[in-house]
Amino acid sequence: MGGMKRIAVLLVVAAGVAAVGVAGWAESQEPEISLEGVVDLHFHTGPDSRPRSVDDIEASRLAAAAGMRAILLKNHFTMTADRAAIAMGQVDGLEIFGGLVLNRAVGGINPEAVRQMATFSGGRGKVVWLPTFDSEYAATSSGSDGPYVSILEDGEPLPAVLEVFELLAEHDLTLAMGHSAPGEVLRLIPEAKRLGVQRILVTHVFSQGATLEQMREMAEGDAIMEIDWLAVYGGGRSIDDYVSAIRALGAEAFFMSSDLGQAGNPVHADGLRAYVRAMLDAGITEAEIDIMARRNPARLLGLDPW
Ligand SMILES: [Zn+2]
């Protein structure tokens, strides 16, 4: 990268930090929230077929400048293990991971796509998501009559799903539940564990419509449930929904993520600062934030405890 470009990036970062500092001071009269050690497992970036505000490298630089520990690049339609490996070579002081979402763009539940990702150079592929936008649950609950990707048939996991679970176990990858129905998640957790999957995350559990009782069962199955800032920022959820679930099940059952990167929304680090502030204002303790924003997401990537 040329010297001029590097200076431009640094100026943008400095301007961003200054703007946040001023706004934070005006609103709260309190010091800025530290993202030191924070891990964001829901990190959208460009290039994408949906509009994104920052690309892999820009977003990684902003996360590193904010002191974050690790990010997981997420794209609904293409693998990010390769992009994470390239970003790792361009950005210091940040662990950058990628994965694969099993939507129709990669052939749906396609074990061969998982097998290839797991052996890509750089070794940054860490998470495989079950279908998101193309999930049967997403399609049928939105009333769409478009094609979708099933994971169960007559209540039983499809053979390709079990093959994917075996690959996750073999390569020590993390299973993410995508936009599956809560009932599907509960059906698949014991299957994944039986086949040796070590780490399971439940994608934005509130947006998937899980009840508190279903969340309790997921937690009892050792899955860690995502609570994302986008749902609150976008108005779909209130922070109090999250707080009451944390009070009922314990912070150990959850991890916080941004789910940001969309054009027009705040960048990840700014969203995460607002999220931590909102949690603290709602009575969540610093120790609970540590569990949900640092320890649990690090565990889900197989990183050492923070
Ligand atoms: Zn997302």
C-alpha cells in the first residue's frame, strides 16, 4: 500500500475516534467505552452483493484501532476464510477469521464446500453457518414461495447435514445455526454433539423467535446464543428483552455481536460501543459484559480465554 493511502486511512480513523469521543461526552458525560479484547462474531463487510459500508481491510483496520481482539467476517453468499487470510496479512494486532454460510449460492448443505474451506491456506476458516436467508424457516415464515434449503426431513436431520457435522468435528470448526427455527436448533444440538462438534453458536436467537424456555434448553445443550446490536439499533428488539433473558439464564449463555457493516449503519466498533453503553445503562455489569463480549465469543472461535 502506498504512503498516501496509509496516511488517508489513519486520518479517517483519527476523525472517527474524535467524532465518537465528542458524541459520547455530550450524551453521557462519561469516558469512552473500551473495546479492548472484544470479539465480534457477526461482522459484515464488502465486497458483497448487498450494500456494505466498509470492505474487509478497512473494517479490520477500524476494529484493530478500537483495540478489538478478533472479528469473524460473515458473508451470506460466499466463503470468507480466504478474505480473512488476506486481511490478516494487511492488518496488525487483530485476529481475523472467516467461514462459510450454507446458502444456495454455495449449493446449500454442501459438505464439499466445507471440506475445501477447512483446508484453505491461512487456516482462517473457523465457522460454518447453516442456511440463513435461504433457510426453510426464513422462507416459510416470510411467506416466500422461492426455493429454500431444508436441514430436517420429517423431523430428522438430512444425511448431508450430518456429514457437515462430521467435518466440523474433524477440522475443529464451530457450528452456527443460521436462520433455523428454534425447534430445528434444539433437534440438531444433540446430533452435532454426538458427532463431536465442540462449539455451537445460535445465530441471533431473539430474531429467530425462540421462547425463553427454548433458550434455556439451548443453554443446557451448551450452545451459546447470540444477542446482536443490529436488532436493537434497528428497533426490532429492546435492550430490556436481552437483559431479562440474561437475568433468567445467566450471561454465560450469551454472546454480544454487532451484525453491522450495512451501508448507512454505524461501523462495527461504533455500534459495539453504543451496545456496551446501553447494556451498562440497563444494569448489566462490567463482569457480565466481559463474559458476553470477550470470553464467550473467544471460546466460540477456539481462542484462549481473554
Ligand atoms: Zn448479519
